[in-house]
Amino acid sequence: MNAVFRGFRRCRQEQTGTSVVELALVMPFLFVVLAGVIDCARLISAKLKLQQAAERTAELASAGMMNKILPSSNGVASTAFDSLKTEAATAANVPTSSVTVTYWLECDGTRQSDFDGTCTSGQQVARFTSISIAKTYVPSFPWLFSSSGIALAGSASVRVQ
């Protein structure tokens, strides 16, 4: 019986191989954390790309509209925005159905239904355009996050007149 107890004592005092066992216990946790960090970084990158595409398109709207000002008192025509949807879709690498471009007229801060309309004399005239881009991000590790995808959106608005 003493020999058995001596054998157990020797095993308890033996240190070789303990780091391998500890690594084997910790490795699954480290892998899950690493997978989560990778997917979160890719998600943030996709969100930033959508936002940058929307902002780029808003800049195009404000810069490009200067060439399309109508000589009439209405200012900018709504037809000047026809290419913005395609530009935003190309910049974000999404179909045009994922892009929404809205434009509106405000008279003294009140939103009007007709962009090409006019405000009554003495009212402050402002015309705006807004670009929204939607996309679904599918994670690299769907077992960790949602396998159906995560909805992302980027948007920007700019005053064009």
C-alpha cells in the first residue's frame, strides 16, 4: 500500500506537461474570442464602407449639383439626382435596390411635398438630398453570431441649395 501512495505523491509533484494540459483547456476559449474579434472587425469594416459610400455620394450630390442649377427661380431640378442611386450602389458594391435617394424642399424649415416647387416670397428656401444604403452582413463564423446575417445601413444628407 505504501508503494501506491508513493506513486501518487510522485505524480502530484510532477510538473512536466502541465502547461500543455492548461493550453488544451484554454485553447477553445481563445479560439472563440479570436473568431469573435475577427467577425466584429469585419462587421465594423463593412459598416464603415457603407457609410463612406453614402457620404461620397452626398458629396457628389453637392458638388455635381452646381453644374445643374436651372436658370429658373426653382434652383436645382430633381432630374439632377437621377444618377445618384447608381453612384451609391457602385461605391457600396450593392444592387441599386439597396439604395434609397430622397430629396426634398423646405420652405422656412417646413418640408414640402414637391422638390421642384417654389416657396412663397420671403420664405427661406432650402433643398436637401439624402442617401441611404442597406446591406446584410453574413458573419464568417455563423455558429458564433447570427447565421441569417446582420442588417447594416449607411446614410448621409446634404443641403444642395
